[in-house]
Amino acid sequence: MLKALFLDRDGVINQEIGYLHRPEDVRFVTGIFDLCRTAQRLDYKLVVVTNQSGIARGLYTLADFEALMTWMRAEFAREGVTLDAVYHCPYHPVHGLGEWKREHEDRKPGPGMLLRAARDLSLDLPRSILIGDRCSDLAAAHAAGLEQAFLLTGTEVQPCPGTYTSIQTLAEAESWLTRSHAHAPIRR
Ligand SMILES: [Mg+2]
């Protein structure tokens, strides 16, 4: 079974500016490509899990989101990184317009996107890890039974419930990955 590095998008891959939807507004977070290259080398699938209530709120369209992700995947590819899957939740239970106004298990803190990825990619969730910048990201990781969740500090007012590791930079998560695999037993 495969393991995954789950990445929240806004605040982890790109700097959080609120309802990002245009490539020209993307500022990649320092260290994201190094982290992903290391994770890829250690056989982690790279899976983006992102709440996109901006779609529900009518601030941008599903097509805008998809175009941005196509652009982003190409930027990652130029850096030698393949994003294996991207899951998004377009709904919002309160601020959604029309059909977009609903609760959904995909919306973090729900674990729906992680569970779906596990089915689609045959992932071993307990051996998978997540990096987020909000307590809701960590809650989704806990609900999905992940081994390790990191909170990239700066966005959220801590502390968050449950067990997690606070990091100031993505390089710290990269070091954790490298260290944990340096000591891993050889699998037969
Ligand atoms: Mg975020």
C-alpha cells in the first residue's frame, strides 16, 4: 500500500491571500518544491486537499479553480514534481449560494477528501501525513487516522485540538521526513 503526503493548498502550497483564483496572484510558499521532491523520492504520493468555498460563495467558478490547478500542476512539473491528485470541496453550509449551500463530508474538518483519495489511490492512511495551516486541516487528518499532522504556523490562532507538530517552515517537515526514513527498518 502507498502512503501519501496530503497538502492543504492555501497557506501551505501558496501564500494565503483569501479566495485565490488567478495564477498571477500565486506566491509559492518557500520550500514547497524541495519538500515535494523529497517526499516523492521517499515514495509518498502527493495529494492536495483544499476547501474552496469561494466557489460556493460565487467569488469564482469551478472552471476558474480547475484552470488555476492546471497552471499549478505545470509549475510543479517544471520543478520536477508530479501532483498525483487534487481534491477540492466547493460547498459551504452557510454562505453557499443555491446548490452550493450544503454540509459535505469533504469539507474539512470532515475527512471525506482524504478517505476518497485513499480509495482512489490505494493509500495506507495510518502511514500517511498531512501539512495544513488551520485546525480544520488537522481535524481532517485525525478523523482519517493519519500518523502525523503538521501545522504550518502563521495563519491559525493556536492551539488546535489533538496531537500535531507545529512547524515554522516547510523545511522542518522535510527534515522530519528525511529523519523518519533514515531510521526506518528495511522492508522486505
Ligand atoms: Mg489553508
